[in-house]
Amino acid sequence: MKMANIRSLICLLTGHVDHGKSKIIESISNKKIIDKEAGSITQSIYAVNVPMKNIEKITGNLLEKIKLKIPGFLLIDSPGHAAFSNLRKRGGSIADIAIVVIDINEGIMPQTQEAIEILKNHKTPFIIALNKIDLISGWRSDDQVGILESIEGQGENTKTYLDTKLYEIVGKLYELGFNGERFDRISDYTKQVGIIPISAKQKEGMPELLMVLSGLAQKYLEENLAIETNKPGRGVVLEVKEDKGVVLDAIVYDGTLNVNDEIVIGGLDDVIVTKIRGLRVDKKNVKKVEAAASINILAPNIKEVISGMPFRVLDSEKNLEKIKKELKEEIQEVIIETEQNGIIIKANSLGSLEALITILKEKDVKIKKATIGEINKKDIATAEAEEDLNQVILGFNIKKVKNDNVKVITSEVIYKIVEDYEKWVEGKKKGIEEDKLQNLVKPCKIRIIPGYVFRQKNPAVLGTEVLEGMLEKGMPMMDSDGKKLTEIKSIQNDGKNVETAKKDEQVAVAFSGVTFGRQINENDVLITDFTENEFKKLRDFKEYLTTEETELMKEILAIKRKEDDMWGV
């Protein structure tokens, strides 16, 4: 197979913020990224083409046994996992492989876990760069020897700490469905995830990282890298930027793009057809670009283009409708618009929307509508019309709006959105259950206090102590044999009418339908009289009852079963 027919490996660096993704790319490419970014944290997607000669220079003799055919690496860095979300194509991702970067001292963080979940969903292989080993207490850096030799030369405490941290990550990977191991201890990379300890800052472990990456590319991914360079280009838009006009940051993953080519870009309502006026690679103007490459596209009428949208070169007018159909089908795989009940989700790009949908579907969350763009009045109205638990809008990388009737949850981290949503649902369910509980008869036990008879009948008004539970106006009461005696007509506390009385309170209670000295006497103990249906309903809410109320329910059940063994079953 000719070199020209093998494209560069597309490799995404992903993981938690500030774990060292950009530093790794700098170390490999010798190009400054971090100094340009606010606060040394990547603010936008960044891609760099690294030719194989750079890789070979870093790896030295480690690649001697691997006869590499790939021309180089296309390394992509991004804030969080935004780039990976946008590196999508029909059926998966355009990324061939990923490096998940983890700070050894912090371990797997929320964004790390989120990135791994997305990689898993897209079936994208990955390795782990266990970065910042130079910050381990007692670590002695030496970039003149291999990482394994460097580790062996460290003090015992340092080696123990490194191993402990590494196997904490192995344990967490297992929970996420992966078998991980240090790269030199792996026998089969198709079954295990390789972990390479590195210091991007000190360039320790970088040769081994690139060796593992190159070996995997050559052994397992070569088929995927084969392309026909003479066919029309295909790619995806990463970002839409203002740079002396509107410019598209994009990745070409198949075929070729030329200046003056017409391209068709996917859209929500309709495709955008435009002509390429200029192409830039690494800030240099070029006439032609072959896959795989990071490019800037200059073209008219592209202001409305949305990040994450796929594009194709239009090689013939007769293929326009076919390409339109293909792009529409690809977008419709993600966009959801149904008449079923569910929540609404919004995102700033097609890839981000897909990532959020995937994670929510795994948790069996019903989605009524999933679209790209800011939250609008129609979204609010649609959510308002839903049932309580569906009156929510989740938004990724979009502006938050306030509404009294709809819960709006937004974040730049999908993991956080899902976590906040689950907490909200839990709280909402509890509130709904408690509201239902308020309308149910609850268990209560009272005692008639001796010497406090205010009226003997019509109704009998007697001093009463609440022994257990809460006494409520209108509550039916029975004696300890299960015989229904009376109903609470009214309650007075310190001369004031009240609706309820708590445990240990002593109040004046009006009992209807009884006469003191006949049906009811001093020291009598009365208990709430449930119908069987009321008892069963309350039992369904037992997790919201106190321990005392639960015990009282058992007492009531025992009383009722004196008459009917199957009562309450």
C-alpha cells in the first residue's frame, strides 16, 4: 500500500481541565499553545499536524522494530471534551484513537469519567497518559533514560505512591467497564487499556507514550487509515470563528479539499451550499488539503453554520440532492422531535447534543425534544405543558434562562448536568410524594386525660394527650379492640382552634357521636381508624413515615386482624 494512501492518525487528547493535555501536544510538536490561552487553560479547540519525523526524533530507537507507514499524527486538544463531542460522523467518531490525560495526583475526575463514557459509546480505543509524575513527592526527573528505568531508580516511598495511584485508576476503570494496566505489563492491547506514566513538562515518558500510540496505530488501525485521496473531501466543522470575516475551523478526515470546491454543510432546517475561497493549514494559505488535516475554511454565507455539522465536497450538481439527503439523515440521527412525554434538552453543537442524549438514554431518561441552539419561548411553553417531573430543560454550553414554572439546568460539563438533574428529580419526587402524603390519613394514638371533662356530649369535649403521631381534625378514631368510636370534630390549644396537635401536646378535643362515661372514659386510649384501602395507600409511602408511625401502623394492623386475618394484604 502506498504512503499516499495512508492518512495521518487522528488522535484526540481528552480529560479533566488542567490535567496537561495542551502540554503534551506542546511537548510533541514544539509549538506553544498554553501561553496563548487565558489562565493557561485551553479556551478553544486546537489541532496540530505532527509529521512522523518529529515522532521518530522523540522516540529514538523505540520504533526501530515498528515499520511505520503512517505519515504522522493529527493531535487535537480542546477545553473539556467539547472537541470529541464534535468529532462525530455517522456511526461513531472521526477520532481513530484518544489519549485520556489524567493528573496522577488527582486521579479520575468528573470530566475524565465523562470523556471515557463518550469514548466507550463511540467505541473509540484509548490509552491513558498518567501525567505530572514530576510532582510526586521525592520524584527525581531524568529525561535521559526511559520511564521504566526512571521509575526503578526512584525511592521506595515514591515508587509505592506511584503504584498506589496507578492502581486506584485501574480500579476506577474497572468500574467503568475497562481493564487497565501499566503499559509494560500488558499482553493484549485489544483487551486492556495501557497506562503510561509521564511528565509532559519534563518530557519523561513521552517516547514510551508515542511508541504505544504508534504501535497501536500500525497494528490495529492501519485499515481505518487507508483513504482515496482523489475522491471528494469529507469533514466536520469544529468551530465557527470571527477572523477578518467568518472562518470555519474544521477537520478533513477523508478525501481532498481544493480552493474553489463547492461544499455542502449540514444545517438544522436546510443545508448550506458555499464555495471555498481560501484554505489555511498551520496559518499558511494552501490550494489543496488531503485527509487527515486540521484546516481553516474561508467561504461566503457561512455565518449560520453550527459547530459539529458535517460537510461534503460537491463534485457534481447531480449529486446535490443525494448529499443533502445523506447529511439530513446524519443530523436526524441526533435531533429528537417527538410527541411523546419527556424532557427538553438543548446544546450548542450537534456532537454535544449527541453526547448528552447518549448519557441520558443510558439512564432511561425520556426525551421529548432535543435540538441545537439557545432556549427559546417555545421550549419553555413545551416544558410547561408537561407533567411535573418533565417540566425541565437541560442545556449544554448555552445561556441559562430563569422561569418560575420550568426547571432549567445548564453547565459546560455534561456529567454535572446529569448529576444536577438526578438530584432535582429526587427532590421533586420526594416533594410530590410528601404532597400526596398530606392528603392521607396518618396513624395517631391519644389518651383521655383524667379530670378534664369540659362537656359530656354533643359533642364530648375532653382533655386529650397525643401519645404518638399527629392528631388531625376530622380523623376517625377506634378503641384498642378495633371498634370505631368517634371522629375528631375540633381541636383547641390554649383556647385557640387548631387543625393539628403534635406528640406530647395536651389539648381540648371535641369528639362527635359519643357520650363521656358511656362509650368513652378517662385514661381510654384511642387509635386512628383506617379503612383497608387507606391503610394500603399509606403503606406505599412507608419510606416517608417516622419509626414511631411505622410501629403504630403495625399495631393498627394487629388490631384489625383480630377480626380479619387477611386485612391489609
